[in-house]
Amino acid sequence: MSSYKYAENLEETVKKLSDFHSLEELHHQSCKGEVLPSGQQLRELISLCRSLIFPGFYGSPDVSDKNLLYHTGINTEKLFDLLVQQISAGLLFATNDPVLHNDPNQLEELAEQRAVEFISYLPEMRRVLSTDVTAMYNGDPAAQSKAEVILCYPAIRAICNYRIAHKLLTLGVPLIPRIITEMAHSETGIDIHPAATIGEYFAIDHGTGVVIGATSIIGNRVKLYQGVTLGARSFPLDEHNNPIKGIARHPIIEDDVIIYSNATILGRITIGKGAVIGGNIWVTENVAPGERLVQAKAKQ
């Protein structure tokens, strides 16, 4: 069917969609043709990181002690190139610095420095992620092996993305970290903000619906079950009634805490070392170390 008979309607809609003032902040206008970060390339970047951290489980399955150096070298070179491209895109998107926009060489040098720092951290990231795998395996009687945990458990994929994103964020890389954790959110249903601070031996059982806010601080050997929220109670407003950003508003979870399914922990409160929070509980006040907080039994 021809659009000719509807030409007037379509033309009017085109004019409305092309009204620049109606867009406000809903558009991106590049300065000199720079591109946005690429979802496709970031997915490849995540895949390469996973293959370097868990060789044989991700990437090529044909990895042995005889060819590990070869596979690691090839994947590291690919990762470096992708990192430089995507860090450059993130820097250009998030800054109005005319030096970076007008000097490609300086932009590339900065992106290369960040990429090298990130790659140099990968051995330590592998060590920390190995503690997460151990925590998941030891904490789940249904797990038959650590290999099963790495291959099957969505929490490992989400935590891996988080640790990648968190490191990039600490290196001053904008935008890219949030995209990486949101990819894990879409993949697993686990939402971890890249700015959260999470210790070692971290376990999430099942995982669907877990939310961890940006200023959350989680210690070592903490275990969360599905549906747990570490969130904020409210957002303080400035004199113009806009939310004040950058303030600590999420919980502190100390070492050896267990939080059961669908518990909601809100505000800048502290859940003390070794505490146990039962399921389906709303917590807005500090919990003492070693305390067990459960629902009250209904009176007979």
C-alpha cells in the first residue's frame, strides 16, 4: 500500500519529530562524528574477560596447559583493542573537555593507559572471583562441582560483570561500567550497581530480583538469597527539589552476614557482623552483630 494518501499526516509527524526543542535531553549530538559505546563490542569485551578469567569455560573450550599462553596472548590483544575503543567512546560521551575532543592522540593515550591498568588487574580479579565461586559451591548442597557453578550459576556471571565494571569505574572510565552491569541485569535478573563495594567470598543463591544500590558496602563472606534489596529509603532534595546525588544512602553489610529471600534493607544502616536477616522482612534500622532478625510468629 502506498503512503501517498497519508502523505500529509506523515509529513506533519515528521515535522513534530524533527522539532529539536522537543527533544530536550532525549538526544545525543556528536561533536565531530564520535560514536557511542557499542553494545555489541561491550558484549565481546565481557566474553573476552570471562575467557581470560575462566579459560576453557568461556571462549574456546580447547584450552590446556600446552596452549594456555597462546590463547591468553591472543585474547589479551583483542581485549586491549576493544577496551581502547570503548573507553575512548565513553570518555568522549561523558566529557566536554575540548582537549580530548580535538586531540585524538591524547584521547587514545589516555584510553590505552586505562586499558593497560585494567588488564594488569585481571590476575587479582581472577583470584577474587575464585573466592566467589568457592562461596557459591560451599553454600549450595545442590552444587556438584565448582565447574558447575562457573558454567551454570547466573550469580557468577552477574558478579563477574560487576567486578569488571567496578574496576573500570575506579579507573575513572565513565558510562561503560553501568552498561556492563545492566547487561548482566538483563541476562540474569541480578542488578548490581558498579559503584557498590563488595568483598570476597560473595555468594548470591538463585539470584533473581536481587538489587544492590550504588553506595552499598558489603563485607567478606556475605550471602544473599533471591529478591534481596539493598536500597535507599528516600532521596534528600536540594533547594530546587532535585535529588541530591553522590551521598551515601544504601546499607553497610558487615562480614559473615546472611540475608534470606525477599528481605528489603533500606537506608544507610549497618547490618552487623554475623547477623542473620530472615526472609520477607523490611529493615530500616541498624542490626547488631550476631543478631537474628526474623518475622514474629502469629499469635494463636
